[in-house]
Amino acid sequence: MTNKLTELFKNKPKNLLNIFFTAGYPQLEDTHTLLDALENSKVDLIEIGIPFSDPLADGPTIQDSSKIALENGMSIEKLFLQLENHTPKTPLLLMGYLNPVMQYGFEAFCKKCKEVGVDGIIIPDLPMHIYQAEFKEVFEKYNISNIFLVTPHTSERRIREIDTNSTGFIYAVSSASTTGSKTEFSAATDYLGKLREMNLHTPILTGFNIKNKQNFQDACSYVHGAIIGSEFIRQITDVEDISKAAKKYIQSIKS
């Protein structure tokens, strides 16, 4: 499988910065503004969250952004309309839960992702056996990478199964808590060290509790890169200019 995501890992195998934001937050039409700001800031990947009323893996910050985005009128249909008018230069990921994707229609969802330039999908509550039996061929048909999550409680056997079935990267959750918790990133270093020692074939990005340049650098010393979500949402909340705030924050990470 070759798409912008897999090409990225071939050309830049380390120090990758993935920024997450919630579609439709702070305002419904801010998707374009944030995409442009992040691409101009030269982030390596952009992950857009599809707001959902019951986001199991998300902490209060992202939950609140999802709630506001839904109130603003964001939906999968609306997000696809927004992305139709944007030609992505950076590998683009969508993160969403299985229920709304199934309501949209799984193959229709993947087909539309392909049409608007999405390279990978993260569905935290998609079971491996269902992926293998029902959806793997659909992902492959539309050249979409499926990204699985692992946690400190994931068994080595399960991690190796995920490694075998991954076509993009493995999302290593740095703690068993929800995103944006107050757990210090340093608590994840033993876990990330163990993942590194497993010599997996698939690149690894770690997320949850990456807040600043030091966290980012620490993460990249263990795995291929880091994902920043909750902290980025905080940085664009209650500001006059979200584009300026986004660029300033990315500069603080990359400088």
C-alpha cells in the first residue's frame, strides 16, 4: 500500500509531529483555517477528529470540543464537504468512532475518504476480528491505512498481531487513562522502551499527554514521533486568532 502516509515514513522515519484537532471547533468552518495553519507550519501529519457524543478514549478537553462541534452542526457529511474544497499537502488522518461511521456506511465512508485525500483512519473501538473479517479488503480497495491503538496493558501477542495487520503506524497510547490527563509523560518511558525493544515492522507514534517541546523530544527518542491533541485544543480555545495561535504553538514544539 502506498499513500502520502506510507511515503512519509519512508522519507522521514523519525521526529514526526502529528497534530490533532476536532472538526467544527472552535467554530464550524474553522477546519480550513486550521488545515492551512498546520500545513504552513510544516507539521508532518494532521489528524482530524470526527465529533461524537460518547468518545470513550477522549479526556475532558477533547470531549468538550466534540460537544461544542456537534452543537455547531458538525457531522461526517459536513466534514467531507469541507475537505472537498481542500487539496491536502500533508498526510491526513480521520479519527472517529465506529457507530457514526457505520451509520454513514463503512464502504461509502472509505470511498469518500479516498476522494477527499484522506490517507488513514483511526477507529479506536474497531475490534481486530471485525477488521480482518469485514473491513480489511475495504481499506485496501481504497488505499486507506488503518491505525490501531496499543496501551501499556496490551499484551505482546496482541501488539505483534497489530503489527502484522497495520498498514500505516501503530498509535501507542502513553497511559491507560483518557487523552489529556494529568499523568506526566515520563510515566510512559518504560512502556515505550519495551515497544522499541520489540523491533516491530510498523512505525510507532505515541500520543496522550504530549504537551511541550521537551515531551515531544522525549517521545521521539523512543519511537518515530508524537501526537499532540488535547494541548493543541487548549491552545486554540478562547483566542482571537486561531491561525496565529496554532502557528505559535507549533513553532514552540519545532524550534
